[in-house]
Amino acid sequence: MSALVIETHGLRKEFRSRRGEMRVAVRDLDLAVPGGGVHGFLGPNGSGKTTTIRMLLGLAQASRGTMALFGEPVPGRLPSVMHRIGAVVESPKFSPMFTGRQNLALLARSIGQPESRVDAALETVSLAGREDDRYKAYSLGMKQRLAIAATLLKDPELLILDEPTNGLDPAGIREIRDTIRELGERGVTVLLSSHILAEVQQVCDSATIIGHGRMLASGSVEELIGTSTTYRVRLADGTAGAETLRAVGMAVRAEADHLVVDTDSPPDLITRTLADRGLYVAELTPVRADLESVFLELTGDSTLGAGPDLGKQADQ
Ligand SMILES: Nc1ncnc2c1ncn2[C@@H]1O[C@H](COP(=O)(O)OP(=O)(O)OP(=O)(O)O)[C@@H](O)[C@H]1O
């Protein structure tokens, strides 16, 4: 059996528009997701992530190519592996008048899982304490966490989450990311689709980047995006500041009125190192790499999505 949990070869999906034009949503995609940890499926809106996931789960038919989950060819052998997979692709239907716990208990019964799993699932997604509130009173983030809890009832080895933080406020986003990270640490293989570079950077061990339905790069997050952070640092004596930071191994570039510092160290090391020399920081701002710049580096093209010209693109 393959060590890869998800594998696609030459996967392709074409849609025909109402005007009869052919649109290629996924083109010749070779996806390889190893077992264990969180794998980011990173691409801008319209790049083909949802379509790929829907094909893997048997919700859409591939136009061409092959797919395997746990080494079993799908969709043919999907029934034999489905019990090992949890997925949140669309918002699941919960009853608004029932509590979170009642909704999960009902679901557990309907899929033949013991009700004893409900408490553990609620605990994992940090809903313990709010489980007896009605679903309709839940925030969007809590609803999303209940959706993840629902997939955990069958104790899946593979969890597929399609943009799970979409539409959430910062607190909700943090809670979902913590939950995903924890699941990855427990040994669940998580495929996390996202269009947010920082999310993949924070949560994932490895990632595949797609654009225009095609794979652009795949590997560890460190290889793909890097883990160092860039800071913009402003202080009165920039020259002395640059020398001091370079002396402790930080990469420093001097701009007109500030320094650009690249480091794996936490930002307080920058302030402490400078203050030890009597140099005081007036501004310290993290500058995040964004998806656009990574795309630009990978493709020389910053038009990220499928774009209106998708159907007309040369199909190399
Ligand atoms: N049923 C459909 N019929 C026609 N075109 C479709 C259909 N589903 C998806 N597409 C097109 O395929 C392309 C890829 O869409 P997909 O939803 O897979 O992208 P995505 O990366 O998941 O983006 P998003 O995050 O916006 O959902 C888009 O151009 C989309 O308009």
C-alpha cells in the first residue's frame, strides 16, 4: 500500500459553460499528501481547490486522471475507505433548535457510532462548556467547530477541510487553527485548503500550492514559504542598529528611514539586542510575505485566480 494518504495523477476537471465554452478548473494535477500532520492546499480563490476535493470525495466526476486515498483507487474503492475519512466541504445541516451535543448525539446514532464519542469530539474542538447551548445561538466559529466535531465522531485518519476559517472573526480563526494543529499533532492527516498564506505558514507542516488548477510547488512549508519573519525596524541611529543586529546573525537591509530585518528569532530579541546597546526602537512591525509575492516568485505571474480567461488559456 502506498505511504501517501492522498494521491492524484494527471487529474483534470473540465466544465462546460452555459455558452458552451470549455473551462478547465483542474489541469493535470499530481497531488501527493503524505500520512500524518497538516498539509496545506494553498491557492487563490478559483484555483481549483474545492473542485479537487469534491472529486476526491466522489462529489464530482473527474474528466481525466487517477486518484487514490490510502492507496485505494477512488472513486471506485471509496466505500472501502470512506469510514477513515472526515470532511467539511459544505456547511453541514444541523438542527438550529437542538443543542450542539444533541446534534452530535443524533449524528453519532445515525452513522452507527457510540454516543460516548460525542464528549471527546466536543472537547477536541473546545466546545465543552457550550455543548448545551442551542445551535442557533452559536457563533459562526462555534458552528464551524461543531462541523469539525461531527467529522471526528468516526475517529478519522484523514480530515479534509475546505477553507474552514472563511468568514470567521479573528478569535474564531485562532480557535479553528489551534484545533487543526492539535489534530495534526495527534497523528491525523489533515488536508487544509486555504487561500491564506499566513494560515498555511502557521498551521501546516507541508503544502501544495496551486494556481489556475495546476500544481506550482509542493514540499515542506519551510522549503516553500520559509519560516523566518521580516520586520520593519525604525530607530534613530540606523547604522549602529544594523551593525548590532548583524553581529547577532540577523540579516539586515538598510532602507531610507528604517531597517528590514529577516530573522527566525522572536521580535523581542531585536528590541533587547538593540536596547542592550542603548539603541531604542521607535517602530517594530512584522512584514508578512503574501500569497501574491510567493506566486510571483513561482510563476512570474501575479494573476492568481482562474480568471475570466480560464477557458481560453493555452492548455500546455
Ligand atoms: N459546477 C461548476 N460549473 C462551472 N464552473 C465551475 C463549477 N465549479 C467550479 N467551477 C469553476 O472552476 C474553477 C475552480 O473553482 P474552485 O471552486 O474549485 O476553486 P477554489 O480554489 O476552491 O476557489 P474558492 O476558494 O473560491 O472556492 C473556477 O473558475 C470556478 O468558477
